[in-house]
Amino acid sequence: MKPKVLITRRIPEPIIDKIREVADVFIWEKEDIPIPRDLLETKIVEVEGLFCLLTESIDAQLLEKAKNLKVISNMAVGYNNIDIETATKKGILVTNTPDVLTETTADLTFALLMATARRLVEASDFLRAGQWQTWSPNLLTGQDIFGATIGIIGMGRIGEAVARRTKGFNMKLLYNNRNRKLEVEQELGATYVPFEELLRESDFILVMTPYTTETKNLITAEHFKLMKKNAILINTARGGIVNESDLYEALVKGEIWAAGLDVFEQEPISTDHPLLTLPNVVTLPHIGSASIATRMKMADLAADNLVQAIRGEMPLNLVNKQ
Ligand code: 8YV
């Protein structure tokens, strides 16, 4: 008898076939509806492998029921949806999908930066609403990108890929990270600065750090007060790193100029969320890695990690090596 695997969302058939070679697969077929929690709780009891997304909370309560589980393969680079400590204690391998989404997410980050600085969404809405009467000197004026100072918080793989893009825009590059990255300083001319100095000096502040207990609420009211009045905050990492109500206040008071957000404390964000009332906020539905090719690579890599673990091999992208 083959081991059982649960896949929590529809993924391309050839990728499911890869998993079928080593396991009997149960798949939650809906593409746009997450697997109901009660079904997840029922299925987790019997499976040895779980292929999941960020939408599933793999918490201690669920892991308690996972008597046969050997591997959790998350189709994402982030894994803040999984209780790693409990999984590790129970000897469950956890894997993620790094590298394959780095450039795509950096592209989206830069696109969001540009859209926010040059008010692209507002401008498009303005035109479609028939409000374009004439060319006017102050119509939809934004902030310059070329030559501006950019501060990257979190110089990991994606942070570095964004940093490389700033070179084409002749930007002054500051960064803050747990440890200094000398190769990034040498190759890209990045300057390591303390956190508060980055907030004070940057025209663009990019949140690119993983979401952990240390980075939860990293940016709050006191930090917005340090930023320039023309500063633009971009977050394509995780919503919980920035305090959303403090961000709202800072935008309303004019402490910062605008924000571009791909991620939120609560996803999907509710349509009556106060941030959605502000014209100087560009919001996206967590699409950092959403290119056709990259999503295929992520699913494929997540399947490879799962299959390796089921076969008793060491998966390529093991997160909890301890
Ligand atoms: C994914 C992400 O789009 O990989 C991550 O950590 O946030 C995004 O790439 C999404 O979360 C897929 O589950």
C-alpha cells in the first residue's frame, strides 16, 4: 500500500502525477476556495505527506492529530503559517520553495514601487471615470524614482534581487539586515545602516524581511514619525510586519506620502478596511510570485520536496534541519 498524501488546492495535473508515483493522493479540487478546516483536520490523521499553501494554518492543534505525518511541503518561500517548533518536535520535515520565485517577486516589488510613486492606479481610474479634461501642470504628480534613496529592510534573496534592479535607476541603496552582506555592498554599492537611520534617510522603504516573532510589528507609529514626509512604504513580505492601523494614521496625518501593499495582517483584506479608502495606497491581493511560469516552478519544487521526503531521502529545501 502506498502512503497517503493530501494536496490542499488544485495544482497542474502533471505535478500531481509526480506525487502519484509514490503516494495515493487526495486533492481538494477547488482552486479559489481553501480546504475547510474540518476536512483538513479529518484528512491530516491519515496522511504521511501534506502539500499546502499559506492559506492553511498548520498549527499545534492540527499537528496533534497528525499521527502519521512525515512531511509538510509548503508551496511558498515563507512558512509563517506552520508551527515549525511543534513540527520539529514531532519529527515532521517541513519544506519551502525558495529561489524559483525570487526574480518574479522582485519584479512585482519594483512594479508596486513604481505604481505607487507615479500614482498609476489613481491615474487609470481618473481617466476611466471621464475626469480627464485637459493637460495640467499638477495633474497626478508623483515622486521621482530615478536617483532616489531606497532603504531595503531584509537583504535576503528577494531583497538582493530588488537591490540589483535599483542600479538601473541610479538609486542610492541603503539596507538593514540581521547581518551585513559584504558581497552586496561590494557588488551593488549598498550601504549598511542602522534601522532608524534607514527610516530617516530613505525615500522608498521596502519591507523584505521574513515574518517571525522578532519582525512582528517591526514598523509602528514611532517609526512613521522618523520617516520623510515624502517617504513611500512598500511591503511585499508579510502584513504583520507593519502595524496597519499605525500605517493608516501616518498616511492620514501626512507623516508619509504613500504606501504600496501586496500583503496584509488579515488576508483577504476586508473591503471595508480603512486603508482601502485612501487614494495614496496601492493594494494588491498577495501576487508577489504570481507569474504563470513561477507558480508552475513553485508547485513543481514543492512536489519534488514532498516526493523526496516520502521516499526517505533528504528533501532539497528542508526548513527545520534541527
Ligand atoms: C506566494 C509568498 O504567492 O512564497 C511566499 O512566501 O508569499 C508567495 O510567493 C503565496 O504565498 C503562495 O502560497
